[in-house]
Amino acid sequence: MISEHDIPITFRSLGHLAKAIGSGELTSQQLTTDYLERLQKQGAALNAVAQVIAEQALEAAYHCDQMKRTGNPLGPLHGIPFGAKDLFAALGTETHWGSPAHDDLEWNYDSFAVSALKSAGGILAAKLAMVELAGGGGYSDASASVTGPCLNPWNRARWAGGSSSGSGAAVAAGAVNCALGSETWGSITVPAAFCGVCGLRPTYGRISRYGAMALSWSMDKVGVLARTANDCGILLEVLAGPDRRDPSCVGPGFKWEPERSLSKDLRVGILQHDMSKTPEVEQAFQCALDALQRIGIRMMPAELDDTAPVAAIASLTIMAEGSTAHRDFILGSKFTCLADEDQKAGLLAGLAIPAADYIRAQQIRTVAVHRLNKIWAEYDLLISPTLLTEAMAADRPFSEHQTPWGGNGGPGNLAGWPSLSVPMGFGPTAMPLGLEFIAPAFGEQDMLRLAHEYQVVTDWHLHIPSDF
């Protein structure tokens, strides 16, 4: 197995770097300089960066080193650079929501998530690329962003995934240690799977969305992309908790306990998918199940309730709420500046959805979520391939991609469940595959601990792109 000491320092975990800075083996200024160089070179080459924040980052690194010398560490991220998807407001930076039509946005404050990571000692080094307006209108290809198609560090002819494209690519390329992302339907788990990193979508309402662009207020979730499940647990502890500025954020705080043993009675359901067209994914998934079995995890087949049109409900909800959130822009003069024609059509269509249809969809949603939640009477966690495909070509419409995407983004996001995608090996063209762990609402502790145990006995998370 690969050791963390075998890979370059900018690819090492948050936990590893925190110990190195804490022991004096490494300074924040050294680390920040390394990450800034990679952002300016590799990050830019991947179209993963919206803005490098070099001067602020170096000043913050100097401050962190000074605080370390006086014995006053700032927190678990002390001196470690992170990135933020370009929909998070951050003081002194540009924020354009990935859109060529939003070059006049001005922010004079930090979003909750950015502020929380800074307060824990983190250093904001870059705003990272994203699909324009987080893809709320639906988009047809990877170029739907002001920064152009975000390319995959494992193969620059492939897409990094979206809409948290830059967050996935930058972490995978060792250009930031970790990054803030957001998910409404697959926007964290997809780039995590495609880029071979870990992506945590917490429970709806677990992390405040204050200062983040709104897409679907009943489905938007703030999350993180990082190198390990343990890192995701550290970040969730920093970010979780109520915030009066976001009325939906009512969840409790979170205390990450990686050393606590998993219950021997943990029931893990294996979600059933037709993988006949993707034998390499099936093989990688079976290897993951074998690794979990060696840990002593009890697993059995599971199926989500499919009696309600979950995908249709989720789609209508996002379209209606997203178009309402951006109504003034859609009706304004800059709307035609958006890059993707399907996105424009979808946003216009969202404004035309009758209120009766939206309300009816929410009524059906209530019933659907109730039925979906019945699965937790039989299982404590669910497991599945994150997607049934590798990353697709970055220069062709998504409609030309032959393999079905698969995945569980619709049900999980509609119900507000937390999910974690971790590396699971590689597909037929040597591109990363993802393994998804899913938990009931506020069940992140067991989900993260099981993923952490999986990464103790596997080393897929330590593989890095050969070009870097």
C-alpha cells in the first residue's frame, strides 16, 4: 500500500499537515507558497480557478506562523490553505457565481462557511471555478462557466464534474488542501467521484448557507471536498451548527470521533444497480465490498422505494426555486450573456411553472420522502457506487456520453440525507471511480467512521494524477 509519506506534501491530508505544522516540521508560509504556485500553474491549466488570492493568503500565513511561535494556534486548520467555490462571498475577493453575466457583484463580508474555516486557522487561497449559477437551469456541456470547461487532473480531455468543478479539480491536483462546495443534486459527489477525492454532502440544514448563492432553498447544502474521510470529519466539526442568519440551519453541532469503534451491529444496505453495462465499475465495487467485509461489516442488499417520481419532483423543485431566486436577472438585460443555451431555456421555463404544479410537487415530495425514510428501519447506512461511469469528455455535449450516469443524487438530495463519496479505484480508461456512503439525516458520524475504516485498509485516496 502507498504511504502518505510517498506523495508530495500538497497532496497530503489535512490531518497530516496539521500535525506537521503543529510540530514545527512545516511552516504555514512554506505550505501556502507551495499551494499558491500550484494554483497559478496547475489550477489555471485546468480552468479550475476563478481567482488566486495570493497577497491575502501570504499575509494570513505569516500571521499563523507568528501565532504558532507564541503558542496560540488558531484551530484545527491552523495555517492550512483552502479554496472556496465561487458562490461563497469572501471579503476582499471577487465572486461571480461562475457566470459571465455577473461581473458586477460586490461583497464586503465573509459567508458563514468561509468565516468558520478562517476562524479555525484556515487560509483562503483561491475562489474556485463552478458551473454558471450552479447549473440551476440545466446545462448541456462542460463549457457552461465563465472560466471555461473545468478539466480533470487525471486526463485533461475529461470533465472534472460539476457544479463544484474547481473544488474537485483543485483538491485532486494538489492546488488546495480542501475546498468548500455546495450540492443541490450531485454537485459535490460528482466532481469528487470524477476527480478521485472525497466529497461530503452533509444533512440539509447542518451547515449555514449564509453568504452563499441561493439556487434551491429547500435542497441547497454546503459541503466540502478533501483528501480523506477523516479530513471531512474535521471540516464538518468546524462548520456544523445553527446560525440565525440561515433559518433552515437548525441542526446541532458535530463532534468528529474517528477513534470511536463502529458498532458490531451496524447494518449496511447495498443499493442495487444494473451494472451489466459497466463491468469495471461492478468489479471495483465488489473489491470495495470485500474490503468492508474484512473489517467485519454486516451487509445485505437494499432497495430504495421507487413508487414516487423522485427525479421529476427534484427537477421541478430546483427549476421553480432556482428561477425564482434569479428572477430579476432572468428578466434583465444581462441574461443573454450566459454561456449555455440549455441553461437559459431551463431558467426561463422555471419562471413559467404554475404555482399549482409546484405546490402539488411538494405534496408528493412529502409522501415520497416519508416512504424513502422507511429504509432506515432496516439499515443504518447505505453503500453504492457514486456513479456508474467515469468522467466524460470535456469537449462534447453530455448527451453524447454513452454510459448511464446512475447514482443516488435524486433521492438523497430530495430527502436531505448526508452522503460521502470516496475514491474506489479506476475504470476502464484509468479514470477515478467513487464509492458512496449514505446515512439518515444527521447520521454523519457512523457514515464518516465507516468510510474512514475503509480508507485505513485501502489506499485509493493516496493515488494522485501522474502528470502532477
